[in-house]
Amino acid sequence: MIKLVYFDFNFWRVDILRLSLSHGKIPYHYKRIIRANWPQEKKRFPFGQLPIMEIDGKIFAHTHSMVRYCAVQSGLYAQDPIKALVIDQVIDWANEITLRIAPSIREKNIEKSSLLRKKFIKNELHTWFGYLENLFDSFSEDRKFFIQKFSIADITAWRVIHWFISGQLDQIPLDFIDKYPILKKFYKEISNLKSFNHLKEFKDIVN
């Protein structure tokens, strides 16, 4: 059985793995590590990072590698190389925007963190959501999914959009998504997709 390990809170990097496996009806075990115990646990994992995935006693890391594996196993990846490129771009977009907001999350000084967040909102937020909307607009033929069928690209984009509009990120205006009507419509339609929103992982994330 596949084993996933992450901290004791939800985050898109592990959630897209959970959602993918669950959607494909692939059983997995999920272990949450208390953040305070991380210094002792860190040396056990490749690259000293979470999430990790364990298969048959072997440990694997890096979000893009793991999500591609889970998506292939779940039938949520693409055999067509052009469609696979679209999927990979969405996953890389998620990583890029996370790297750009990360300094404001990691900064422990409240004033410095606030300034970093304001800088992100001014210089990065709209640029990167604009990139995602343009990507969807360029490749989605049915105006519902990125590659004309439900895939890991849709799960990834949905999960990161949810992170930004959920109120979890200080100073991010909850209505900023109104500037991106295509993404707003996409998010709503994926949220209402019955094959997706019935998953226990989906309910865990949104509740």
C-alpha cells in the first residue's frame, strides 16, 4: 500500500496526492507528523522535505514526481504528450506561486512578514493568477477542464485557488478572484463535480 507522510495540517502539495489516489480508488495510508517533531524526523527523509511517498519500503520525494506517479496510477494523467505538457505546466505553476508567497509565510517577524505579503500581492499575485487563466483559456476546448477531461491539472489548480480564496492567507482579498472570471467559473464547476466533491479528502479540505 502507498503511504503518504506530511505535517499535521492540510496543504496542496500533499492534498493533490490524496485527492488523486482517492479519486482513482487506490488505497493509501496517510501519516501526519507533528511540526514540533520535525527536527528529529527530518533526517529520515530524502532531501529533508515533506511530503514523501513510501512504496514497498522505498521512499520517494518531490511534489511533481509523486503527483505524476499518483495521477498515472489514478488515470488522471495524459498519454498525449501535448496534454501532458499542459498538466505539467499547471503543476509547475502551483509550485512557482508557492515559492513566491513562501517568504511571507516563513518570516517569523510579524512586521517583516506583513511587508513581504504586501509586496507579493502587489508584484506577484495577479501576475501568476493571470498566467493560470491564460493557460486555461489557451488550452481548454470544453471550457470546463484543462485537457477536455478531468485530470490532475484540474485538481491542482482547484486546490491552489482554494488556498488563496479560503481566508487562510492574511491580507489576500477574498474577492481578488473576481478579476479572473474564467478561473472563478472553473473553480465553482470543479467544486460542484460530483465525482470529486464526494471524496472524504475534498470534504476534509473545504471544511
